[in-house]
Amino acid sequence: MSRWLLAALLFGSATAADRSGISYPRDHGAHRDAGIEWWYYTGHLKDAAGKEYGFQLTFFRVRELSLAHFAWSDVAGKRFRYEEKAHLILPGIAAAEEGRLSVSNENWSAEEARGIHRLRAAGRGWELSLVLRAAKPPVVNGENGISRKGPGADNYSRYVSITRLAATGQMRNGSVSYSLSGTAWFDHEWGPGGMPAGVAGWDWFALQLDDGSELMLYRMRAKTGGATPFSSGTFVSADGSSRPVTWSEVRLEESAWWKSPHSGARYPAKWWLAVAPLGLDVVLQPLLPDQELVTEQSTGVIYWEGTCRVEGRRQGRPIAGRAYAELTGYAGSLALPGSGQ
């Protein structure tokens, strides 16, 4: 989530005592020496009537350019909406503070203090306010928090995830407001932003399972087909401990497809996923088929990102859950404005 979302992207973070050298709250904040950086929230929410929703709120910093995406999936209503923003980082317009997590673009913002994240966003006829409380500590992805996406010197990012946050808040749609609760996921990545040669795009998955565990996976797709050797992931146990997942441990196969009426792109729409060392064997399927973003007014990238159900078995027992999936490169260019790609 991922993620590498757009021109050559990536994820990242840890603790002051960690070998990665990442510390908090400092590294939740902006890194001016990184060519590209993003803060990425996704989540699964329900209202008091049990109706289900998914959300995405992402802030990108590409040098002094601030970009932001918001998406909302109304599962029962079978509706998907998204909005986007693009501004220079200027006082009162867009900001990304160093030393702590505080990012904003116009009236969209995310702030963190003592493990509590506060998100606010408003747009055409809607307004969302969420409080997210970290249920687990941050984990670093990749070796010592460095997530490699390819063999090149700039094909990496620092990548931190908080894989489970308890979410509460409120959404206003027109004149109707309703309370929400559920779970969320947070990713933060920063680095040079170099896109590996020979890569068509990537598929990123963030699974939250009902046994209290989580799994992040990303598959870098080679233009010649299949996953590159730099595809990998992280598994987080219910107790918060984590272990890396190598792609040799993973089997991921598409079994259905969806064609966008907006872009004409053809996206996977169902996956069988197995990770043998985890005893995991599940099927992922979107809760809505159309969760595509065509971001012509900001990043210029067309991608699919949405909420999915998870059903299957783990260690021989039935398991279920929810996931977010991000699918890039199915509709052409991955280059972010100002990224030099």
C-alpha cells in the first residue's frame, strides 16, 4: 500500500535501537534528501448499520511538489469515488514537516502523535474525519528497512509499515453523517525513486487477517512476464513480531479479470495466494470491481486500488479478512511529474 504507487515508488520505518537507524517520531516526518516520498493510509470501515466501506488517503512529496489522492469505496451502494490534488509546497497550501508526521494539501491532512494518527479530508459534498490508534508497533520492510525494487543504485526506498490501526470517525455525505469504525494500514516510503529497467508495473497487497496477523506483499512485474527477483513481503504475527517473506515462498495466480470502461485497461480481479511457510492458502477478490483512479490532474498515473475480501485457510483452519490491493502499469506510464523518470 503500498507502495510504489506511481513513477517508481517504494515504502519504509523502525525504532531508535533498530539496526536500520530509523527512529520515531523523526522518521515519520519528511526527508528532504529523498527525491520521492509518500505517506499512505488505507482501511476497512463499517457504519452502525454494518455497511462496509474502504478508504485510501495518500500524500506524495516529489521534491517541492505535493500531490494527494483520496478514494472511497461504498460496498453496499456499489459506488466508488476519488479526488486528487496537486500543489507546490507553500505555506498555507501544502506542507510536509520534518521531525514528525504532519502532512497536508489544502484541507486534507494527516498528523501523528504518541501513536495516534488523525486524518481529515473533504471534497465535493463529503467530509471524512478519522482517528487511528496504532495496535502494533511499526515494522521495517526489506533488509534493515531498505526495500529494494531492482538492481540499480537508485532502485530502493526506506519502507515502514504500521500494519494494524484501530479506526474510529465520521463521514458526511451531503446532509447525512454516520459514525465509522474498523481497521487501517499505514505505509511510509522515501528514497531516490528510480524505476527498475524492464519492469512493467507492480502489484501490492496488504492483508489484515482475522487471527490478528497481517501480510504485505509486492510483486514487481517484468515486461517479459512473471515476478522479478526483487519481489518480496513482510509477515506480522498477532503479537507484532515480523519476518521477511521471499518470493520463492509465494504462489500468486490470477483467476479472473476486469476491463475498465474508463481507461480500457485490463486488471486482475481475483487471486489465489499461497505462502507455504505461513501455512496460508487464500483467495482475494475485490468487493467492488471498479476501483480505478485516473489521476490526470495530479500524478498522471492510472491505477487500480481497492478493498478486497480474503477467504481461505491458515495452518489447516478457516481464515478470513480484508485486504487492499494496488495494481499499476496495466494502463501505461508510471512516471510521476517532477520525478525525472
